[in-house]
Amino acid sequence: MTAETARGWRISVDTGGTFTDVVVADAAGRFTIGKALTTPARIFGGLSAALADAAARLDLDVAALLARTDVFIYGTTRATNAIVTGNVAKTAFLTTAGFPDVLVLREGGKFNPHDFATPFPRPYIPRRHTFEIDERVDATGSVVRPLDEAQAAGVLGRLAERGFEAIAVTLLWATANPVHEQRLGQLIEQHLPGVPYTLGHALNPILREYRRASSVAIDASIKPLMQAHLRDLQADLRGAGYRGEILVSTTMGGCLDVDSVIERPVHTVRSGPAMGPVAGRRYANLEAREEPVLVVDTGGTTFDVSLVRDGHIAITQETWLGERFTGHMLGIPAVDARSVGAGGGSIAWLDDAGLLHVGPQSAGAEPGPACYGRGGTLPTVTDAALVLGYLDPAFFLGGRMQLDPAAAERAVETIAAPLGIAVEEAAFSIFAVSNETMINAIKDITVSEGIDPSEAVIVAGGGAAGLNIVPIARELGCRGVIVPRTASVLSACGMQFSDIQAEASAAAPTRSDAFDRELVNAALDDIDARLDDFAARLAARGFDRVTREYRVDAHYAAQVWDLAVELPTTRIADAAAATALVEAFHAAHRRVFQVDDRASAVEFIGWTGRLAVALPEISVSAAGSVAATPPGERAVWFGLDGPRSATVVRGAALAVGATVDGPAIIEEATTTLVLPPGARARLSAADSYVVEFDA
């Protein structure tokens, strides 16, 4: 189905650890939400149930819904979960002889130079699965030692004997001359046909050796799993009658066609959190907010924080899988989304000293919080919310799921009894600890980017975000909160607003005091050639609204780490253009670190081009209100001073412009907004609750 013949509907799906979220956008920009519990054993089971839920709200069946849809965007946590749990392919790591420890040594350093007791982090691929290849290329691209094909063939024979399922190849200075990596790829296809492999120069041609190697290792290790998963998804969708485009969300905050992702599945790792700021930026723009935007997404397992400044989503080169510095670096550019284990399903527990903690362990979808009635007995944030009166047990998921208040109280009692306090006090303490974890996560990203939280506005998403976002924003002194009515599916909404994106990189090191314009422009020409191929494939399918931007990773001489800077011009045509680029770096350094060093030379390392192909724009419009229902009341705990009577309003009954003053609870089918005393919410024309509060 082409862009010209499409019906104009779009479906986005986010399969998380607890829920599978579906957002359907019709031609008028109205969003319809579908939600179902994720089925880890068979993802399409939960996806089908969520599609059926959305279709039923539109008085359609799934087949009719898919027939009206021309773009299907899929997001999944499968790759991330596989890495975290170690459920990846048995992968071999091939590298230049003499350099087998790149994944072991990483980038050097440790937290405490005098700590000899802490074990060194394990490499992503075990050292025993590393194999050295006789070859050598130098930094200029000259072949110092030709590839020993007989030795390489012997290595590949041993891989076959030992049953390796994937191969990662990272040779020294292949970024300067990839001839040996390319030949190794041919030998792999010859000696190990059908075994997936990844070549470093093709996936991530950057200078930093560990980052390139780590990204290649991760990509290769998840290829068997993700290739099978995405091909099954294609087959399931085609079997259900869908004939349109299938796109997959990526960690860069965009999406790619499914065939491209099958070739490079590393781009799906942490792609869910990358979509939150895409949605947050759009919702803030719809409210004409020009401040920095803090985008938070509170799911069942994690609390994700990201940042939008001057309309640009913060990007990082240092995404960690697991703990920072002790986990594994993703190694490719990604949306800077910081995650902590503090979601609706996070488990509260007491340590040996009797101190209360919340997370990072989560009850997940199975068995879930105790109040789900699925066999869970451990207290979670959701159980605490039910005890405090924040949730209506008869209206969870719009009444499709009944919660068990007695089970929630029994679970929270396991915290209250050892502490000698009331159940409600224990529940509020669970929220207080969870809030502090979330506040620290917000401070972490704002401080690192040189932003004062009091100058920012928060866009809150995730099914559990509305439960505690107002006290969090008040504690930080933020300028307000925007809670979209689609908050529970923020990542899926981000897919609706995303572009098809691709990046190409090249290493071309030079310095400001001896700037090599010829080298840099040749690298930019090579980048453009690769992006041209990608754009041509999409143009043939009706997607031709293309924009490009370029950035460079740079640092002052003698600095170790880079800062990404957008290029003021598409080429460095003359000395003036080079000077403008240097000035852009000084300005970026001052913005982030509050200081610059104009006496030092600037070293430019890696150059990147990003191509964005815009999908047809979605114009968000407010959903119509249903027949008004009289506001109710219930006792709600907003502090330790006892319950207060709070107004309870069904969000579906509110018209655009309606205001609700706290203490109050606004109940949507898939999320709940808690308004403490002193807070007030207004339903905007962009279908969001704009919340203000007393200091």
C-alpha cells in the first residue's frame, strides 16, 4: 500500500514488560487506546488482544482495523530483556591478533583506584569466546600485515565445531580501511553459511575501539533472536490481513523499516524509552511551552527520564545496559533516557536494618502486584496506591480489570507490621521512597545537561505517572506538569509522532589549528552517499519528505570524552565555515559545563549525518466528552495527617477547558491523575491535562 492509496490510519504498538500498548490514530488525528497484558511466551498473543481492545472501542474487528491502516509501527523490549537476562546467542568475537582484550579492559579506569576487592566487570562476550585473526591495518588505512586467510579459515572451522550461533567482527582500524573485515565476512558466509555476523566498520565506524566492539558484540548476539522475532511478526501481521508498511522504533528516537532492523537489531535496544521524549516534545509544543521539557515515563518496571531543550532531544554516546560503568555500553548514539527501577510494579522491601526500599525488583505482569489477584503477594507501588485511595478497584483499565483491595492491604501489611506503623502510613512511605528515587533520576539528567529543574516543565507519561507526578514536580519547583490523556501509552504515542530515521558515520580526525577541510568534506560526502541510498529506497515507496542534519563529536585537546555539536553548515567550504564550527563547539561546551577554553585547540573526531523522512503528520485533536456523570468522593491519603475527602471525576466526562481543583482524582480508562490540595488541572484543546500547583 503506497502513501497515495492509504486510508491514512496508523497503529503504533509498544510491548513492555507488563502491558502491551496500542495507539490507533485515525485520519482526523483522534487517538484510540488499546491495552492488554503482555504475553512473554508469545508476544503476538498480547498484541492481538490489545488490537482487539482498540478495535472494539471503534466498533470494528481487528481485520477491519488493519484494513484501514497503512503504517504499523512496532516497539519491543525483547532485545533489551534478552541482554539483561543473558538469553542471547552463543557469540564469537573475532579481533586483530594481539588485541583480544578490548571487551575485557573496556576504556580503563574504575570508581576507586584503591579498591582491589571489587571484581572487574565481566566482558559482554566471555574471553574464552574471543579469537585472534592474523592481520593488521594502521591508522592511515595502510595494510601492515595482510589477512592470513588460511589462519582465519582455521578459526572459522573451530567456531563451527564449537557450535557458535553468531559472530562479531571488530578489527583494529577497520574504520580506516575495511578490506580485511569485508573479506572475513565473505569467509564466514563460505565456511559458516547461515550463521549471522556483524562487521564493525559497517555497523558503527567510530574511532573508540571499545564502543565499536561492544555495539558489534551486542548486535551479533541478538541477531538470531530478533531476526526470528521480527520475521514472525511480519508473518503474523500478513496472516491477519495487514498489507501496509511495517516499521520498528529505534533507540535514536525514530523508526526504520523492518527489513533494515532485521539486519541491525541493536537499534531496537532501549527503543521504548527513546519514544517518550518524541511524544513529550510534541505535547509540549501543542501547549506552546518553550521551556526545557523533562519527559518522564512511569511504567510497570522502570521510571525513565529524558530531556528536550530548544526542540532537540538529548542524545548520548554512553547508553549503559545495566549499572553505569559496570554494565555493558550500547556503543551507538541513542536518546539520553535515564532509567531507575521505580515503576508501578516495583516491590517494596525492608533490609536487615529495617530500612525501607522500593525496587529495582518488579512484580512484572506475572504474577504482578498483589492486588491483580494473579498470585502475587509482595507489596508494590500499585498496591500502595490502592491502599491510599488513589485507585478505584472497580475502574482499573476502565473497568476491564478488577483490583483486590484486601490483597493490597495484606501485602503492604508485610511492611507495616515490622515497622510498627499503620498500613496507610506504610503505603505512604512506599510512595515517599519511590518519589525520592524518581526525583534523583530527574536531577541526574538535568545537572549533567546544565539545566535547573525549576526552569523546566514536565510531560508525564506511563500508566502510573499521574499517581505521584504532582508532588515530584512540586518538590523540584518545576513550572508545571502536562499529563496527556494518552499518558499510559506515551511511548506508543511517540511512535505516532516519529520520523523514519537513519544515521551514517565516518571517522575523520582533525584539529581546529590544522583543519583538514578536504578530509572532512570527503567524510561528509561518504555519509551523504549512504544516506542517499536509504532515501531512494523510501522515496520509491512514497516517502519523500526528507531533512538532514549533521553533527561532530569533538573535545578540547587533552580532553578524553567528546561533546556532540551540530554542524552550522552542511560542508566546511572555507575557513569561515571552520571557524563557525569551532565557535559552535565553544558555545556547546559553555552551555553544558558553564566554561569554555578558547586558548585550546578543538579536536574533531567522528562525523555523523542523520536523515529524517517525515511520515504524514498527525494532528492531535481532543476526544469528545461523553454524558457527564456526577463527581464522586472518596477518602484519600495525601500525607501522614490522615485521609481527606477528594473529588473523583471521570475524565471522559470533561469538556475542553474544564478545570478540576485538588484535592481530586481524575480517572481515565488507562491512567489516573492525583491532584493534591493546592493543585489544579485544566483539560486543553490538545487533549492534555495542564497542571499548576502552589509552591
